[in-house]
Amino acid sequence: MFLSLIGIVAFVKQKPKMQLAYAILLLLTSITQFSVSCVCLSISKEKIEHITKEFWTREDLDAPYDCVHDAEIRFNCCGYDEFDQRRNDSNDEAAWIIERKWCEWVVDECKSTDLHQFSNNATNVFSDTLYSTKSNIEVLPCPTCKEALCDQLRNIANIVGGVGLSLSFVEIFTSILFYRYWKERGRYPTQDIHGVND
């Protein structure tokens, strides 16, 4: 926005030095945007997995795990991968049993309990869950969230990279038009700096 204002003022007021500043800033912006777009489009699968794993681990440190729950509901999954403690049926810690039950009650693909019962008697259900044994824990039927999160991040990176790449080409094309404008007027940037008065 600021760069566009510089360009408008420079050409409306016929300010050669401002025009030169606009051209340089536009070129630098297009180069930066082109570089960022290439990074977004070329990001590796391993890097995406690393980013999503770091996000999940950070959000999974303390209850109530709001971001984790939002992701699980949105993508119909439970736990980041097969090593997530939510899917570890040998872990009888109360916090992780509750998380497993949360997936079963709330996530559509994982449901094994009547959601109506959960919403009407949540306190008693959670209390009972705390004292449930490992023998009552069944294998979760829903998928993990890893693939869904990675696919989502890949799509976002592709969109950002594609849009940025398109805009960078437009900006480069604008820079070329600016150069031709200066050439046709017989005003080169070096002449404006050293000998042209506004």
C-alpha cells in the first residue's frame, strides 16, 4: 500500500527522484516476494512434518488443549500420530484416558459413546473415566491428525507461493514498463540523480 502511494505521487507530480525510489523499492519487493514464493512452493514433506509436530507438541503441553481439540474436531482425527499418548492404550494416566474418551465422545470418526449422554452427564462420565481400567479402553477407530495437518499446511504453502509468484511477475513487468518509460523520455536514473532538478 505504501509503495503504491509512492508510485502514484511520483508519477502524478512528475518527481524523477521519487520515481527512481519507487522503481528500486518495487524491484526489491518483487525479488523478495519471488524468493519467499519459491520457498513456499519447494518446502519438503519432512519440513512440513517437523513444523506440524512442533506446533502439536507445544500445544499439547498443558490442559485444556484447546488448539489440539479444535484440530481434532476439524479434521476428524485423534492424536498427532500413532505414538501420541491419546492412542497409547497402555497409558493409564487419568489425563490421557480423559483425552481418549474426549475423542470418542466428540470426534465424529472416533465416537463410541452416545454424545447425548456425554453432554447431559459430562461430570459423572469424566469422574467414572478417572477410575476406568485399561481393559475398558478400545483401539480408536479414527485416523491420526498428522496427514490432515500436513496436507492443510501444504495447501496453504502452495496457495501463498502461487499468489506471491504471480504478484512478483506482475511487479517485474511493472519495473520493465517503468524502464521503458524512462528510456522513451530520455531520462535514465543516473541522469536524474546527478543533473535533473525537480
